[in-house]
Amino acid sequence: MKRITTGYQGLDEILDGLRIGDNVVWKVDSIDDYRSFVTPFAEQSLRDGRRIVYLRFGSHRPLLEPSPQLEIIELDPRLGFESFTTRIHAIITEHGPQTFYVFDCLSELLSAWATDLMIGNFFRVTCPYLFELDTVAYFALIRQRHSLRTIARIRETTQILLDLYNFEGDLYVHPLKVWQRRSPTMFLPHRKEGERFLPLVDSYAATRLFSTLADPGTDSAHRQLDHWHHLFLQAREVAEAPDEEAAQTMVNHLCRHLIGREERMLTLARRHFSLQDLLEIKARMIGTGFIGGKTVGMLLARQILHGDRRHPWRENLESHDSFFVGSNLYYTYLVHNGLWPLFMKQKTSEGYFVAAAELHSRMLEGTFPEKTREEFQKMLEYYGQYPVIVRSSSLLEDGFGNAFAGKYDSFFLANQGTPEDRAAAFEEAVRKIFASAMSEDALTYRLQRGLDQKDEQMALLVQRVSGSYRGRYYFPELAGVGVSHNTFVWDREMDPQAGMLRLVFGLGTRAVDRTHDDYPRIIALDAPQKRPHSGMEDTRRFSQRDVDLINVESNALETVSLSSLVAEGIEFPLDLYTVLDHETMRHIKDRGRKETEVRLLTFDRFLADPAFTSLMQRLLKTLEAAYAYPVDVEFTVNFTPDRTPKINVVQCRPLQTKGAVQRVEIPENIEGQRILFDCRGNFMGGPLSQAIRRLIWVDAEEYSRLNLSDKYEVARLIGRLNKRIGERREIPTLLFCPGRLGTTTPALGVPVTFSEISNITALAEVAFVSGQLMPELSYGSHFFQDLVEADIFYLALFPDSRECLFNRPLLDSLPNSLEAMMPASSAFKKVVKVCNIPGEGLQLMADVVSQRVVCFEG
């Protein structure tokens, strides 16, 4: 093997030559000084027949000129740490062992990433991989641009670290680290004289050099600071000066490093955040990087409302004291726990799901850097023993077109016990949220929306739980979801522009998730007292029975029945939110049981006063006007002693909709035998005119007879059928399932995940009253968001209703192809029927104006 040289014989003698695997880092005063050592190294390596790759990403003049033997690859670090690092990993993999590399100056990355931390992370994951592939690579750092901590991390990782000084026209090379080599004068400074490098062997020359080079204006405290903190110190100086133009320029600059990359959200941020607002955000940050979509949405909503002069929102808004964990901590966590190589495998097509499963498991076992743990502890000391919620706030979350609703985890923490116990619970929640970025549902969602190769950093939003102590419990009085545009109205007289609420008593979890045998109150804001059902029997069935809350005695999130809260004497405005269920009370009495009050959470008296619904409609429309787009918010409501509502907008994002309502003309006089079903109302996703080529039917009676494990297997079978669909435009599929899809309780429906129905064109939840399998119109829930974003039409079928015609004989006449398609699942052929529709197939049509949906043979 040929000798590896720096291009200077004298430098080779000092370093005992270069070795395969060496990463060579130069600390320099200028790019030109670095160039004077890069050029001879590259030229000699090319003469020696080495393969040289120049990675070009800096704004400085190129280090090497193009030549036929030199490969130059241009990269854009502004696309983000993950994209940049992943691309370089792929380049190194593609070029294989014993390739030599020249990198532009790493200090250039500061303008793209704004933080030394990520440069240190980049080096820690790239350098070992280069070493593993027997390469030699040159890097440079501009002196005094980086914190001592970053330099220390690089020194720990690299094989060779050299100081290069330019003093009085002479160049001096001072080796700081030379791995596995040493000589009596190796670590002395050497003056370059032509090809020779002469050591400064006397103390006089060394003292003169270093005392002159020392910068008296740079103290040790200054050098400890990351570039990120220097940036915000500069921003504070700008904020204190009366220069509006400079302040706005700084706002634009900070937004690029703090808010995100999506241009529509950046435009909103620049318009509504002042420089002082951004400095206040920074003051409540742990770590560096983006604050993430969920945090941006929450903060933007507050700024928009506070800026609305038509209403005194400060009287009705609860203030927040949130903390924000910067997105760079997510990558630091991966690097700190040695998970980056596995993360790189996950970025490949073959490892996208397979490596993710292992990564998910290992992320749950990681540790945090000690400095990060200290910052977590300080934050928890601030909150004391008030309950907190730790929420995902990823870079792509809650943006225009990508809500990621329910894809990532969030956790309520009762936050009781010793400081050590509270810190341990918090760290465990962070691990789980980080790991949820590798969940199958989240990865499927990203893959479907073309986001699988985009940076998806996970920031965190930590909030004091909105609410108050009531005995041993802690919870807000009301919570829910609001949308400013109600595309899925259930009455033809309703105005979609009026908006809608999904309201619950207690924590808002029951408003955003499909819950066990429980329903929120659905409120059309132009008809707040009108329910999507009628009659006392339906009111009893479709009301909230249980309350989610935090039990500070058991230190846990709990679900407690409304009747238990009433029996315990927990104070809340009972008569305002509930009505007595006289019929049930009479049945109890007739059976000789002890008389007891039975109440239903209907909110009827509360909604009879339009003050609250008018206020919520004003809030939603104010945000919609600022976004120039319909919005979706999550909120809590508490009340002052004089019953003034205090609203806490905990989340705000662009609402995923299917656009303006249009008319679909359903043919009249369709022959009865050609109709599969014909219903009024109870659908979401219209207007629609869609050909259907395949039906999947889960029979309610057969499903109800299955044991628990087989019910779960039916869900997995649907998932396998979903994968067989592939591209939905090729095989548009209508799925019928009994009860609630996606439930966590198989007795109430089929427990599929979103990834198991992601290729379905339309789905119908079918009521099966005797088996307690009832659909739920999930306006505003995470399930609702999944359907809208995936462009899946939803229908609730009530075959026994007078307003629903269902032609079961037509369905029974279609042959079942399950056994032929999936022989291994033939045991379920009585439960699951797969029908490939011949000829012109079926036509599914829905008209939101007439509120009619029909499926018939073409």
C-alpha cells in the first residue's frame, strides 16, 4: 500500500504520516490558511491514484478547482441537520472504503443550523463512519467561532486535531491530538519554512507566539457559549435599540431557526411575533432548535387573539407558562445513546419499518446528557407539584396539510411525589414521545404524504395542566375541540361556515379520542341546542358517562364515572351541565333498589345561553381570518367565581378539509335491486361520486362470537388486505365494519390502527344494536382528522333506521374471494367477506345539500 501523505514531507515527519481511518481537523484563522494545506493533500493523493471527493457546502470560495479526477458533490445544509447528515452518510456508503474526502469549513454550518451543538453531533456521527470505512478526511473550524464544549466533543472523536496559526506572515502548525503516535517534539508548535516545519524548541519563541495570539477581548465565559446563545444575545441588543427595521430583520432571522421551514407558517409568525415575543420564547426553552408545530400553533393563536382589538380577549384567555424543549435534543438523544447508525438504516427503503421497530425499542431505554437532566429538574421545580402535560411538537406537526393528529404521544403527569420520582416520570414521558416518532402509524402517515425523507425533529411542549383542584382530583371544568368550518353538517339547514364544537366535562382526552362507550356533546355553532340525534333514548346512549381527570392521591391519570363524582360530592355546576334521567331513576325504583339520582351530561342549560358559543365562534373566526384558512383548535375552559369563562387555547392548526361544498346530483329512480344502501345523513367527506371495485364486509354476528384474540386477528387481517390494495386509485375499496373502527375495546368494534385502513377509499361503520356495536360520528377527533387527511369517505350505517335502506341480499349474492386471496386466513371466511365487483362496479355518491348517500350497481 502506498504511503499516505499530507502533501508536505515536513508535516508528514511531524505526524509520522497519515494513517488509514484518520479524520484530520484544522482549527484555522481563515479559509485561505486551510486551503494552503488542503490543496497539496488533494493533489498528491490524486497523483498517488487515490479517489478524492470534495463535499462542497460553504459560501466561501471553493477549496479545490474542478478536475477530471476530482469528484465534487454540492450539498445544502439549509435543508436541515437530518437531511444534510443523511445525505453525507449515503455518499460515504456509496463510495465505499478507502475514499479520501475534503470537507468545506464546518463553521459554515452555523449560519444554517444556528448552533454549535449540531456541528458537534454531525462530527460525532460522521467521523466514526469514515473511520470504519478506512477513509482519510480533512475538516476545518474557524477559531473562536465555537464553544469550548463543541471543540472538546470534536477532539474526543477525531484522530488528528491541529491548530494552524498565521502570525506575522508565517504559518505555524501546532498538533493538539495525534492518535496512536508521538515523538519528543510532536506536540510543539512548528513554523512552516517552505517544505520544512521547524519546532519552536525555546520558551521565548513559544511565549511570544501564544501571548500575542491570545485575544484579550475573549474571556472564558464568552467561549463557553454556543453560537445559539450568541445569536440571542445579539437579538436582545437589537430589541433594546429603537430601530424597527433592524428588529424586523432579526425577527425574520430568528423565525428561520426557531419556528420552522414551512413558508405559510413562517409568514404568520413574522406577522404576529415581535422580537420581544421571540426572546420570551427563548427564555423558556430547554436546548436549541425549532419549537415544533404544536408549540408554534398554540403561541400563534394567543398572539392573534391578543392582537384583535374588536374583543378584550385578555379577559377571556387563560395565560400560559409553558416550556419548550428544542428539537435538537431529539437528535442529541440519538447521538448520545449511539443510535445514529440505526437511525441511518431506518432512513433506507428496506429499513424504513424494520429498523424503526428496533429503534423504537432502544429509544425507550436511552439516557439523557447530564446537562439536559439538570434543565429538566429546574423546570419541574418551577411547576412544583401541579400536574403537567408533556406533548409532542414535531417539526412537521400541525402545519398546512399535515396535522399528524394523534400520531405522536403526549402524556399527562400527575407530578406528585419526591423530586426524584417526578424527574424520573418526566424523563420516561420524553423517551416515549421520542420513540413514538418511530411508530408504525406515524411512519405510514409520513410515507403516504411523501414526508418519509424529510426532517422530522421532535420538539416538546410542556404545559401546566389547565384546571383546578376539586378534592383529590384535578381537572378543567370543560374541554374540547373546535373547528371554524363544519364541512360535515348533519342537518341541511346548518351553515358549514358557522363552525362546530366537540365538548366534554373534564380533561379533553375524551374529545379527541374515540373512547369506550362514551360520547362528547357535538355543537353546531349556528344551532347549539340541536343534537345530531333525537329522543331520550338516543340522548342516554350518546352522552358522556365518564370523566378523565388527574387523581393527585394516586398520582395518575384516571377515568371516573360522573355518578361517582356526584356521590363524592365533587363541586361543579351540576344543574347547568346535566339533566335528571327520570326514566332510569324510575326503573331503579321499580326494581326495589335504593333511590338514587341519575344524571346525563347534556350541557342543555349551559348551551341555552348563547354567550359561550358566541364567544367560541368569535374565537374560531378570528383565528380563521388570520390564517386565511379554516382552523382546528383544542381548548379548555375554566370559570372565575363570577362565571367569566377563561379559555386556554392549547392547540391550533390549519383544519384539514375537502374544500368548498359542491352539489352532487344523485340519479333519481334507481332500481331497488341495484341499490346496496340509501341513507340520509351520518356521513363525513362529501360531496362524492366514486366508483367502487372491492367491498370488504366484516359480519357483525360472526364477529361478536369471536374470542378476544381472534377479534384482534380480524383487525390484523384487514391490515393485510389494506396492504394488498396498494394504490387506492387502482382498486377503490369500501370497508364495512360493525361498531367503531379503531376502538381500543374489541367488544365495541374492530381495533384496527390507522395504518391498517390507510388505503381504503370509503368506510362504513355498521350499527348492530343487539351486540352493542354502534358507530360514532367522530367530528373533530383524531380519527376524524385521519379520515380527512387520508381522503377517506366515512359513513355510519343504521340498517334498522327508517331513513336507511340496506340491501343485504345484494351483498350476500356476491362471491367471497378471501380464501383465494389469503388462504392462510380462510378460517375467518365467515367473518370477513371480500368481494371484487365485476363490470362497472358500484357507484358511491353523496350530496351534502340533500344529506343523502347512495351506493348502487353501475
